[in-house]
Amino acid sequence: MQSLDALTASIQHGEYFKMYVPKDVEYSPELVRKLSELFGGCTIYTGVGTWIGEDGKLINESVEIIEAYHSLNEEGEKSLFRYIYDWALATAQEVVAITTDRGLSLLNIDTLRRLI
């Protein structure tokens, strides 16, 4: 996983941004609108996330992937993370998965708070 500095650098100067939203959690038109305003538009498609649970079993979760191509300045970056933080709190997300051109970041609420 990348450091916060690397994440910040990739959001500001990167080529793409992806956010993974569990399919049973509503990503809301407001989230899509905010990302579209920041990035000039976005694409949403369905995927399946998998990982090994604490019990050693394979877990599969349907997700909506929100993707955008971008170049954000510092103000845009803070606005993005503020909105993701508010959304994560409102939907009781423990972790938000984001991919940029520099890799995957699993951001918990405390990390998102530090980014705003």
C-alpha cells in the first residue's frame, strides 16, 4: 500500500482514480455528482472484490467501481477527501478502497480525516 504522501501526489498529478463501493451500500447520486464535478465526469461499473476473511474462508463481495481520469490541485484533493469522508461516515464504512496510478489505498476514517 502507498503512503499518504504518495496518495496525495497521485491524486494531484495522477492519471486515474477508482473508488470501490460495496454493492449493498448506496453510493448515492450526490457522490457521483461530486466526483463528476471534480473530475469532469466518471464511469461506474460492476465488479467483484475478494479477500480471505479472518476465518480463512474466501469472501466475495459485489462492488460498484467509480472511475475517473483527473488532475486535481490541492483544493480539489481536499474537497474530494472531505466528501469521501462524509460519505464513509454516513454509510458506516470502516474502510474505503481507492486506487490511483500509484496503487491501492485502504483508507480508514482516521486516515480520511487527516487528508482533509
